[in-house]
Amino acid sequence: MNVVFDSMGTLFRLTRLHARIGEAATEAWFERTLHSAATLTILGEFAPFDELARATLSTTAAMLDLAIDEDDVFAELKQLPPAPDAREALERAGRSFVLTNGGRAAGEHLLERAGLSYLVERVFGVDEVRAFKPDPRPYRHVVEQIGESTLVAAHAWDCLGARNAGMQAVWIGSEEQAWPFPTMPAPKKAETLVDAVAAAQG
């Protein structure tokens, strides 16, 4: 089974951003970025993740009355640390891939910086299809390229998008805790990346 990992928030932690601008501000920024990405995708438009995230960072800072150095925050974004069990999970997965809203080059950079790139066969970025997850196109692109796959993600919306596009999914629910989609059943749930890989292979 091919195991496809989400990048930011799943394979890599947002702790450096929490330390820089606060956990609540980081969450608000990423939620606004996802909302804006979904809006563009629904309208048939696309902007590179860095451009979109910089615009939504400005909006978030203005709304929360935060004085921040945008260049400094983006430097932290490019240095996200891997989850403690990321290496073990990638090793156990066998065939590992990454699918990220952050773009293929950014995903490759994070893996290389963490010394994990040799464990991942390919990074897929939404820039390849010009549509952000959870639109079906990024997931379908992965399946077209590598065949039957299971997505491992810490975001319920990402798991839902993958399943809607024909992939299997394992949800790492240790942060969200409660499944937020009342009309859609939850996928397999795991607490850690290593547990998620085991669930994907089971």
C-alpha cells in the first residue's frame, strides 16, 4: 500500500510558528489560508501557497492587532520541525509519498532540511493541478501517478477530501479530537504517525 502523508501539521509540526506568533494566531492564520484557498479553488482560480499565505497573514495580523515581521514568520514556516515519530513512520510505511497544499518545492525543502527526503519517493504539490485540497484533483492526481493509496493526515477536512476522491484515509485525531462532519462517517483514527501507518497497512 502506498502511504501518502500530508505535510504541514501532520508530518511537520507548527511549533516554531506557535513560539513566534502564538498558537491562537497560528491557528487563525492557517484557518484563514485554508478558507481563502478553498474560495479560490471553488471559483476556478489559483495562487501559489506562499502568495496566498502572505496575504492571509497580513489579514490575520490586522484582525488580531498583531505587530509581526512577515519575513521572519515565513522564515519560520520554511523551518518547521518534523514530528517526533516522522522518521520511524516513513521507514515503516515502505512506499512513502507527500501531498501538500504548500507546493511541491516547499514540501521537498522541508524534507531535505529534516534529512528525510531519502525516505520519500515523491512530493506532490497542489501547484501541479492548480487546485487546493480538499478539491478532488490533487488526490486524483496522486492516484493516477502511483495507484491505490492511503492518505495520513491530522486534518479531518483533508481525510474527507481524500475519501471523496477515491483514496483511503487515516485521521490522526490527537489534536482535533472530535470528528467535525456530522453527516460523514469518520475514517480510521490514530494517535500518532506510526499508529497511522499501521492502520493504513492493516
